[in-house]
Amino acid sequence: MPEPDLAAYEAAERLVREAHAKAEEAARAAAASAPPNGWATPGEAPASSPDLSALLAFVEAAKGSLPPELLRQLSDALRELLLALRAVIDYSIERLERTPAPARDVEDIPIS
């Protein structure tokens, strides 16, 4: 049986070590870029309120193509939506401005 080529084994071992080092480096880089919660995607913006600009653009585009009665109904619905949004904002501001309830004096009454 012929003896194996020592140089081939050394070259193969060197390639394995290099691949292992690159894999460890890639794993460290991936761990560094992992999101803090473990589930959030990188660059993900926090949840925010929906954008109403698309709705307003639709109403502007519909002005010329809708019959006057339907346009009036759409305007009334949009007005109701904005009033509801205003009520939500007012409620939120009121909750923020509320002062906390004062601390109550508590007396310990022994039970014998």
C-alpha cells in the first residue's frame, strides 16, 4: 500500500483551518448585528400610527371623478374620521397632564 502524500494532508488541513476561521469570523459578525430583542429585524422602525396622506391623496384625486352627492358623503366620512382622531389626541393629552393621586396617610390599626 503506497504511503499518503504528507503535503496533500497539510494543504487540506490548512484549508479546513482557514474555512473554520472564516466561519467563526462570520458568526461573530452576525452575533454583533443581532437585534437586542432577538426577534426585531435590523432597521425596523418602531410601530407608529398609520399615515393618512394616502387617504387624503385619494380624496383629492376623487374630487373630479365622483358625483357631487358621493363626494359630499366622502367628505362627511373624512370629517368624522378627523374628529375621532382629534378626540383620541385630546384624550391622550388629558391623560398625560393628569397629576398623580396624592399619597394617602395610612394608619396601622392593631387587631387583638
